[in-house]
Amino acid sequence: MKKNKSVESKPVDMHDKHENDVNQFNVIEAYKSIRTNVIFATKKDDGCKKIMITSPLPRDGKTTTSVNLAISLAQAEYRVMLIDCDLRKPRIHRFFNSKNTPGLSNYLVGLVSLDDIIKTTNFNNLSIITSGLIPPNPAELLSGARMHELLTTLDQSFDFIILDTSPVNLVSDSIVLSTFCDGVILLVKQDESTHPELVKAIQKLEFVKAVIFGIVLNEVTQTRSFYKSKYGRKYKYRYNYPYQNMNENNESALRR
């Protein structure tokens, strides 16, 4: 196994450190909310849970959510494997300052062993598999027997396997992988994702009988608001601040 540097948080704006601390806390809590929903959605099942993260179109925040959900589960003492199954535009390795090869594609074509592609991180309980070299036939590799064998083997060592995949409306990769997973989380972006795109993605997943756990609404923006607790103390909040090296403003909530 190979050791990687930890994910680096984006620098905090020191001009308003208190506000940044508050908002970073809110974003972290949003990921904990997703974690809680995932745990309850899979609680009745024994053994390892395989969760696929996808979106209708690119740049909806699926990779950022995959990384932070994996970290959040690992911080709750679950053994977590995060796999970059986007063999077309991989990004997981950038979050962890890791080399992308050898990775999943190298393993699927038989060039390396499983031990060669599993990388540990500075987050306790979290390991990753990067995508590897970009192949000419991603869908065929991901649907093959070797991919199924990989997940079966990892099943013995981890509580959760998080699979970051390609956009479901563009290529068939995600559709294929959903048949190997216990459930799917869909990412949509406020003011950009459209209802027809979301319906199309859901219909594709339902056609192969994938279980959709829920939808994460990403990059929610709110005007500055204030409220008072029952103790009379005033708080202010505004979401869309970064958490764990996000290069997109992100505030997420799992919605059934």
C-alpha cells in the first residue's frame, strides 16, 4: 500500500475568521447529515455497503461530495474505501495529492495486483484507489468480471465502498456500476441542473433496477440570515463555503 498526503483545506479568509469558522462548520454538518442518511438507508443490511455517487451532467459536485462523504464516514470509525471509477475525467487523486497511476484501470486489465493500487491516506480508516490510465473502453472494463471480483474482495475488508463515477446522462459507465452497488446518490446543482435532466438520470437508473438513496442539492446559496436561539443569543449563517479542498462552493443536503 502507498501512503499519500492528506487533503488540504482551502485557506480561510482571515478578514472574517469567525464567519468562515461558522460557515465551515455548517458545511461539515451538511456532510454529516448525508452520512447519517446513508447509514440509516443501509442499516438493515449486513456486511459492506457499496454506494455509488453520480450526477446527470458534469460539474455537479459529485467528486467533491464523494471525497467528503468518505472522509465523514471514516471519521465515524467506519472502514472506508473510496474508488475513482470515472475513467474518463478522474479527479480523486488531486484531492489527495496522489499519483493517478497505477490505479483501477491498470488492475482491470491485469497489469498490476490489488495491493499495488490501494493507497492509504492521512485520514484514519480511509483508503483510496485512483482511476489509473485513461482507457479506450471504460464501460467494458467496469462491467467486466474483474471489477465484480475487485468489489467482492474489498467487501471483506471495508464497511463502506464509495464509488465516484461518470455523469449518468453522458455515458453508460455509471449505469453498469449501479448494478454492483447497494444504492446510488444523485448530485444536482442549484440553478444549473434541470428537471428533465434529473428525470432522465432517474429513469436510466430505475431501468436497471438501481436503488436511489436520495438526491443531494449542491451549491445552495442563501441570503445572509439571522436567528435567535431560545437562549436569546444571535447567530448568523450563510452556506457555500469550502470544506476539505473544495474548488467549488458547496452546501449539500440529502433529500429523499
